[in-house]
Amino acid sequence: MADRGTTILDPLAAAIAAASCEEARLSRLPLVGQVTLRAGRDAVSLAGVALDLALPTEPNRVASDGGRAAVWLGPDEWLILLPRGDVASTVARLEMALDGGHFAAVDTSAARLGLALSGPAARQVLAKGCGLDLHPRAFAPGDCAQTALARVPVLLVQRDEAPTFWVFVRPSYAVFLARWLIDAIAELRLAPIPGLDT
Amino acid sequence: MLLISCPWCGPRDETEFHCGGEAHIARPLDPPALPDAAWAGYVFMRDNPKGWMRERWMHAQGCRRWFNLVRHTVTHEIAGAYLVGAPLPPLPDECP
Ligand SMILES: [Zn+2]
């Protein structure tokens, strides 16, 4: 059973489930461990060895090994997504590997909540509130972006071709953003209008 | 709406950015030794050209990095972005 914990989104669980349709499925991501790593270029390979997961150096890319993901946040900044139980040992491993260097590895698991939006209309839903070019030629699986969705700062990660997007948001904005997504999906569930829709 | 190319993230809406004004204003090395007029010059006086200008911008809702941008203050045309510390690119109306 995935760890859903207790979050500010709990009261919206039923509404999120009811909003989903074939075209766009909305769900809450299980709670995930988050480690923010700040380190210079010279520490990239050391950290990669310590994590057994190479950090992406190309902007706005994600490296994944199934259970974990390393997300590019800046030229010297990454977010490592991993099971919550592995956070403390991962921070300790990074501190040991980078000891003596100029770096910071911090547990930021409480900083973001995750939503998942998936389905053939997912791009269309996001485009209602996001200026980013999400066309497959510009944004593909393994791409990420820190941008604004419905004016809220978010971290957007595309996972697969479905397409499935992860949307990470500050908990204080999560309820607003979830409600906004529910509203953005609503039109996809409208019954077709006879004579107008074929 | 300007479309600004962050040197790291690529083209993004202007609303993701914060403008930091004129670029390449060097902080005085020894502020206590500075006469008030020179300090005021550092803090307040800017070129404010009608034309091409080098500006500092920060990608506030993206990678949160500062960079420099060459922008025309009348037409809003953007000639390009360059990283902090990179050599100054010539302005489009300057002879290289
Ligand atoms: Zn950026």
C-alpha cells in the first residue's frame, strides 16, 4: 500500500477521483521522499556514485532508475525523489561522499505535494494555465520544468508518452491547484451536444 | 508579453522572470571610503538609454538564476542572453 500519509489534499480525495475521465485522469501521488542537493559541477560525479544514480547535467532533464529520480533544478541544484524511508540514509551517504566540499544535501520532503495528470487530453488541460510549449517535439518523457501553472509555481515532470505528468506544488498552493485542475478537466466530461458534436 | 530565453531553461513567458535593472554596475570596493555623492551614484544613477541595453534578469519561477539580457528599451526586441561572468557581447548597433 502506497504511503498516502495525511495531507492537506485529503478532503479533496473524492472530488479528485470524480473529476477524472478517460481523457484526463487526475490523482494524488503517494508521499515521496525529497532530497535537495546543491553542489558544484566538480561534485556531480561524486554524488552520482554515492547515489548510484547519475545526476542530469543537461537543463530540465530527469534521470530515473525505476524507484528513484534525480531532477535538474539548476546548474548546481537537483531534487532527488526517492522512497521516504531512504531519505536519511541518502543524505548521510551524500554528506560522506561530498565531505570537505561546498555543498548542501537537505531533506525537503515536506516542501512539495505531488499530483499526477495522465491521458490523451493532459496537455490540453495543462495548456489552460501554462505558457510552456508541451508539444511532444518540445517536451517529452524525461523532461522537467519549473514553471507556473494557473500562476502557481510548480515543478512539472513528464513521465511517459500517455502522457503522464507529475505536478509538484508547495502544500500551501496544493488545494487551489487541485481545485483548478478539477475545474480544467470538467469540460472534458460534458455530454456531447447533438448536432454540434459528432 | 515578452518571450525571454533563459540561458538554462530556454524560452519562457516574461511573467516567470524578475528584472534587476541595468547590468554590470560594479559595487565599490571600499564603501566606507566613498564620498556620499559617489555612493549615491552607485545606488541611484543609471544610464536609462533609449535603445539597446544590457540588463540583469532572474528566472524567478524557473531555475532562479540571474543572467544578463540585451534588450531594446523602445521596441522590446531581445538580442540575446548571456551568463553572469561571460564576456560582454557587443550591442546590435555597436561595431564589433
Ligand atoms: Zn531558467
